[in-house]
Amino acid sequence: MTGSPRWGWVYVALALGAGCGPMEPAHDARPLESPRAQAEGSLAGPSDWWAFQVQDINGTHFVEGPPVEAGPTGSTTVGKKVFFVSTDARTGTELWKSDGTVAGTVRVKDIFPGPGSSNPHNLLAAGETLFFTARGATATGTELWKSDGTEAGTVMVRDIAPGPGDSEPRFLQPFAGGIIFQASDGKTGYELWKSNGTVEGTQLIREIIPGERGLPLSNPRVIGGTLYFGAMGANGATELWKSDGTSTGTVRVKDLHLKPEVSFVPSGGNSFYFQATDGAHGNELWKSDGTEAGTVMVKDLYPGAEGSDIREMLWVNGQLFLRAEDGSTGAELWKSDGTEAGTVRVKDIFPGVEGSQPMGFRELNGQLVFKAEDAAGRTVLWKSDGTEADTVKVRADLPAPLDNGSDHRVINGTLFFRAGDQQLWKSDGTAAGTVRVKDILPGAEGPAPSGFTEVDGAVLFTVNAGTEARQLQLWKSDGTEGGTALVKDFASPPESPSNPRHLTQVNGTLFFQADDGVTGTELWKSNARFRGTSRVKDLAPGAASGNPEALTAFQGQLYFSASDGTQTGLWRSDGTEEGTVRVKDVQVFVDPRGRTSMGVRGNTLFFFGNRAGEPLGLWKSDGTETGTVQVKAFGLDPNSVQPAGLTVVADRVFFSVWESSAVGRELWKSDGTEAGTVRVKDIAEGAPSSEPTFLVGVGNTLFFVAADARGDQELWKSDGTEAGTVRVKDIAPGAASAYPSQLVGMGSTLFFAANDGNGLALWRSDGTEQGTVEVKDLFVGSGEPVLNELTVVGSTLFFAGSNGINGIELWKSNGTNSGTLRVRDISPGTADSLPQELRAVGERLYFAASDGESSLEPWTSDGTEGGTFRLVDLAPGNDSSEPRGFTGAGNFVFFTAQVGTTGTELWAIGDNGFRDTVPPKLICPAETALEVPEGTSGPVIYEAARAEDEFSDVVLTYSKASGSAFDVGSTAVRVTAEDASGNTSACTFFVTVKVKEDTGPLPDPDPEPKPEKPGCAASPGSLLGWAVLALLPRVRRRRSNR
């Protein structure tokens, strides 16, 4: 045998003097989805805000889900295949495909093997190739991938941000036989890139904004072989840019101000239309041929700075159709031939200022089809050839209302859509040709077909099977009843959410109840930091539930009602397990109607409760067992006594309680003594009850609603004396009732809703009859007035209201008629945005609302139109994340939301201006050394570094990876730790490889070595022994060949 032998050893290097017990595989760790990454692309407001799921407390998910991105933006047709994204328990969220057959509907590849998810998104067809972004299972982040529909042909195109970092490709567009997109390689910010599907052909086009800031883009689109896009310039305004795919050809077209939602609509050749403002006019219609001189405003539709609010545009048969306002009518259908004179309103479909709100523009057989409201308020299907006479309803008796039009799809001259009966319909643009295709799932409640996508001349879509198992199904239709059939079931067992409730802040920490699926419903806490969410204590050990309720902050700790599995009592917690103890075995009465159960007056906590076999009564506590005593007993049956409305005003505690059949339910007060706990007044004298409700303190006065002996419900007040407990004003004169509600104090003034006989209106009161006046009757339309959820933020009163014209929207008031106005028409037109869950946190309002494009999602407002925006669309499309319980704690606003497969879990919003600027804590392993035979080298596996971060997982990168070949000598290995916010820290350690002299035959190792202690602590001597043992088989074989 000649030449040098080839060695295949793997050296296990142990740190000198260091233990190697269990530890996290940090060098192989995958980052959690960062808070900013989750919010990115979904935020409707300033980028300073970010939303994230704090923790999936109950980790039981759906076993298999529907095509989660099925729809115009999620499913993509390539040739005769439709690609989409779906989820199952075995492989997580991965890429699927379908040819419209059962056998041809399969997962393409488990890109991230196992139950983890690669989360494919940004699906784009470019020729016969699908491009998309996904996270692979190797040490790569979210990168650019491509697929030809086969497992082998589904590969990462290039690791643009090398290692575990994310290049996050986005805004993918077909371009010059490949694609053009935006990404970050880790050295620059987000800039323009292009790719032909190869590693070498995936290149940075130009670094327009040097440094890490990158180039914020707005809705790029390729028109005539050139990419046009909005880009934020140095002045912070979004300007019009273009790119031909080269560095020199990526230039600014014109210094205009474009809104982030700008859209570019091609009109043949290199020309296109878009919305912009030049500073002298509002946001109006513009056109461009790609040159500065050829970029001009078409027409100032809405003269002045207001802007015409263009929402939809589509080029059809030589003319541009658009939705716009001119100030004299509401949003209506317009058209343009590119000239000022030729830009006119087509038809005033819904006369007046309200407008028909046309949307869902599609071209069908040379005409425009769209959805709009008629004068009767019905949302139906219309068509137009650009003339007023031929802008007509397609079919007048079509079931209404239609969806928003985003799912409408034209395939081979036929429009497929969902009508108001939640069934599949089709239309050729004529009344006779507009028919229901098939009664899908007869007897089911609204299969609601959606996600229409073309596949080989047919339409592929999903329907809701309407079962308790939340099944969704994939269907296919050729437009005939017989040709409409089920392709595949995507069965989804019910989720197992943790259902966090009773969110309560104490000293910057959020406390709440939740069910982790193992220990039942128990007390939890969170600071929103990474690993900062945990169960405080298993109050009722095992699977039983402690059911903590009536969570109340008192003396810097949390007090609450809970069970230890045998009895319910009053508990307190300082946030630690050992500091969570039962104060006393008194069962706290929790108002089943959700009214206040506990009240704090100075250093005393008041509540209603009883001990086993004793009457229900008013109790007080100073936080100790001996100091927790009954103030006054009322009766044995809590269902009869029904105490409610515990409210502290100055040094008194007010509440209502049912006393006896002779008196009924009346207003009571207490000073904390039995003698001082008395009925204030028998308002409805005798047996009738005055039923005091809406108790609220304003200054030293209690305001409430009560009924007199006639049953007339009006506004009352009390100073705690019988004489001082009086009706403030007979708002609805005579025996009629004003039914005041939603009482809330702002400064020294009470605000409430009431009806004086002329309809529901906003009122205010200073406690006098003269000072109790109507602020504003905001309802001027028809229908049922709405005015609820009055919420004070600083010196502004917010509420959900309707004026009868714009639907239920967010309003505000400063207490004057002129200062009471709608904040923003969140869901434009007559639609309702349904603001709810209004909560004041700091100087802002947080609430849930729907803008029509998304369902109920988290919103915030500072009282201005511009400062009122959706924070994040957690459940895109028609689904709602149902955000509830907005509560501030520390730098975060917590809430619960139902998202995807996790069900209802705890989420948080990073407060405006909050930044994670603290780098991870990083500890390098000790110096590593080993000895090897002369003339050899081989892979060395070393111990991982350790890293921790307060907010997110940490990604570790090594200058020379574990498992690499190390030469003889000392090699420095530099470790860099990066958290989700981009903060980094670094350290260095050395791997030393020494040559071992050959001293002759080595003895056989002990076949069963017996370490002195468990684990694998190593001294220098034992290290040498381990290295020698690893070499023995090879050494012995080499000598046998001599």
C-alpha cells in the first residue's frame, strides 16, 4: 500500500475542566418567528407597532387544516396545476398542489421535515416555475424557493442571507423570464433583487438606500417589461420609481407623493394609471409613460386638498374604470380615456352623498362587472360598457349581499362568485346566464365557497362543510351542476385553546387565567418577554381547575377567588409559586352578570362572599387571614341576594342588594362596619325594586340608574344620605323612561346615553337638572340608533355609534355638540366596522373593528383620523381573530385572539416607540483541545455556546462550524448571537489540535467503562483517554496492514 492513508475519524472535543450535562443545542437552534416578522406586511399603521403571540399555552393544534392561503393571493396556477398551502399534524404548514383530481391533490414536499412548518408564502407563477418564500430545515432562514411540482424539483434558489438569517423575499413579480423582488442579504437593508432561478442568476440590482435601513416599497408592478414602484425617499415621502433590472436603470421617475396603498394599472404598452398627490392637489388620478415629462395628473376629481379617494381601477376595452368621489356624490363608478375631458362619472348609482361603493372590478366579455349598492341599499352585481344607459344590474333578484368581490374569478368568459345565499354562482354578464351552479352540501348552513382559482379551464375553490369538526373541503367546477364535485376533505378537529381570561395588570406584570391542557384552568402571568409567560401555581393540583376569577390589584399584589380542588377561597399572589397563598377559606361571590365583584378603598379590599353553611354577606380584608372578616350578612341564598355594582366613591362603598320581598333591590352603602352598612334609600317605595344599575363615581358623587315606584327609569345621584339621593332629571318627561346607560365619568362630568323621547343620544351631567343636557343626537338616518361602549381616554370620550348613514363606527366627544364627531369611517359607506372591546391604555384607545376587507381585528386610535388604524390583520380575509380584553402591562398591550390552528391564545402589541435594544447574553465554551495521530486532520465536534435573550430566541453563528475539519494548531472560533430585533453580541474560544506521538500498541479499552459520576465532566487526563479510544479501531487496522 502506498501513499498516505485517508482517515474518516470524527473527534469529540471536550472543554477542559468543563461539564457537559444537558444543555440547549444553541448552535442548531432555530429562531422563533420574531414579533416584527409576524407583524410585517400586515401592519396598517406606523412601523413602530408590532404584534406577536406571547405563547401558545395550550399547544394542541388542528390535525389537518384547509388550504390556509387558498385564494387569489395564496393559491397560484402554474400550467395545469394549482399550488396552495395547507397544514397537517405530521408535516406542519407546507406546499401542496392539485390538478383538480383526488389523486392529484397532494403535498409537494415537507420542506421543514416533521411537524415543524416551512410556512410557504408569496406564491408566484413565472413561466412553468413556481417561486415562493419558505424556511428550510437546515441552518437557513426564510429564503427564496422554487418548484416544478415535484419533490426533487422543489429547492431553495439561493441562501441570500447566509446562515440562519432571514432574507425574507417579498413583492415577487414575474420579470424577464425570471422574477424581480425585494430582499435583504444581512449586509444591506431590503433592496431590489432579481433571479432566473439559479444561484448565480440571483443578484442584487442596486443598493438604493445604503446601510441597514433599506428601501421601503409600495405595491411594485411590472408594466411593459419595467418594474414600477413607490419608494420612500430621503424626505420620508413615497416617490415614483422604475427599474429595468439593472443598477443604472433603477431610477426615480418623478418626485410625487404616493400613498402606501398605491396601485399601478397598465393601459397598454408602457402606459399606466395610478393615484398620487403633488402637494398642490389631493390624492388624484395620474398617468405615466415612464418618463418624468409623461407623468401627469389626469384630472383633479375632488378639487382642493381632500382627494378623490380612488379605491379600484381596471383597464377594460380601451378605457379605465375607477371608483372615486368628487365631493358632490359619494363613491361612484367613473371612467377615463386619459384626458381631463374624458374623465367623467359613468353613473350615480346610489344618488346622494353616500355613494354605491363599487368594488370587485373584473373584466367579463369586454365589459366591466362589479359589486355595488343600489338606492335600496342592496349589494348586487352590476355591469357597464362605460355608458350611463348600459350601466345596469346584471340580475335584479340575485341573492344579496354579495361578498366584497375579492374572490370573484373570470374563467373562459364566465364569472364565478359567491352570492348572498352563500352558494356558488356563475354569470356570462346576462340576466339569463347568471344562475346558481349547484346547491353545494344541501341542508348545510352556507358552504360559502371562496378562494376561486383556475385549473385546466375549471375553477377550484374551498367550501365550509358546516360541521362541528370545522371541516373545509376542496371542490372543483366546470360551471355545470354535474361537473361540480368534491376533490378533497381537509378535516380539522376542534382546536384546544388556552382561552386566557380576566387579564389584570399588577406592577407591570399581566395576570390571567388559562388552560394549558394538562393542569386545567389556573393562574398564569406574563411580561411578554421570551420565556416570560408561565403558570404561577397549580392551585388545584392535577387536571382539576383552580378557576381563578375576580382578579383585583390590591396592595401591590393580585387578589382573586380560586379553588384548591376542595374548597373555594380568597387568594393572593406576588407572582411566585410560594407567594401564591390562600388568604381565607371564604368563597368569593362572582357576579354572573360580569359586574364588579371586588372594590378597593385605601388599604381595605371589599367583596361579597360566604363560608360553608353561612349567609352571603359583605366582607372586607386587609390581606391577612385575621383581617379578613364579614362586615354584614344578608342571606343564605346568593341567587336571591344577588349583590351587584360594588363601587367605591370617596370613603364609602356603594352596591345594590335584594333585601326582602317587602323592600326589593335597593341602593346600599358601607363604611366597613356592620352598623355603617345600611340601605341608603328605598327609591321605589315598598315592594317594587328600584334596581340600581350602572353605578359610577364622579368626584364625591355616585351616579346610577334607577326606577321609581312607577317604573320610570331615569338618572339618579347620591352623596350617601337619604336626602342626598335624588333623581337628577326626568329626561323623558312623565311616566316614560329615558333608560340611561353606559355611564362614565370624564373629569367632573358624567357622560351617558339616553332617550328623551326623540331617540337615543349622547348626554352629559354635572349633577344638576340644568346641567344635565343632550350633547348630540348623532343619528340622522333611518334604522336603529346605536351608542355604546363609552370609554374615556384622557380628556376624550370614545364610543361606538351610528348616524344612520355610515354604519356603526368609532366616534369621539369633548362634551360639546361640535366636538362630537366620527373619528374615521373605518368600513367605508353604509357597512358597519362594529367597534367593540374599547379599552383605554395610556393615552390611546385600543379596540376591535372590521374595515370590510378584514373582519374584527385589533385597532388603535389617538382620536384623529390619521392616528386611527388597524394594528395587524391576524386572521386575513373573512375570518376574525376576535381580539378581546386589551390590557396594558409594562411596555405592552395584551389581548386574546383566535388565530389559525392555535385557537384563542395570549397576544401582545409592542407599545409605540418601544424597542428591544439589549443584545443577547452570550457565554462561549472553554478552550477545547485534543490529540490526533501525526499527519491527520478530521472533523471536530465541540460544545455549543450558551445564549439567552429577554424577548426572543437567539440565533448563533460560528466562524468555523462544529463538525468541520480542524488543522493541527490553535484555531479561533468566533461566535455571534443575534436576537429577533437584530441586536448582536460575540465571543471567541479556541480549538487546539495537537500531534500525538505513536508509542506502540495500545491496550484494549475497558469494554464497559464505569465513570465515577453521572454526566460527562472531563479533566485533561480523561480527555486524552477519550480521544485515544476514538482512534483505536483505525490504529489497529493500520498496523495490521504493515
